[in-house]
Amino acid sequence: MKKDDLSKLRELTIPELQQKAREAKEELFNLRFQLRTGHLSDFSRVRAVRRAYARIVTVVSEKRIAEATHGAA
């Protein structure tokens, strides 16, 4: 994920980020299922989706901390 992508994530609201997190988690589940059944051809996708999910969750945490300290940020 590039810096530009991270700044786009930071522009989203918390509900939008939570929706993206759910989608990433679902994709990660499907990729892991494909991996276990032997149908996954691009193994690096698992790592990329896992990291994307972590970034989304991190941005949500940053926004919640900012709201707690500064009010509605």
C-alpha cells in the first residue's frame, strides 16, 4: 500500500473503514480457505490482504483516539 492509499484511508469515516475491514477480513478468510484446499495460486495475496486489514484497523484506532482526545475529529 502506497502513502497515497494510506492518506485515502484516513479521509474515510469510521463506518466506511469498518465496512472495508469487514470486506478485507472476508477476503482473507476466503484466501485462507483456498490455501488449505490447494486452490490458491498467488500466495503473496494472503500477506497483502492481511497487511491491508491491519492498516485499516490501525486507522480506525487512530480516529477513535483522536475523537476521544479532541472531540469529534
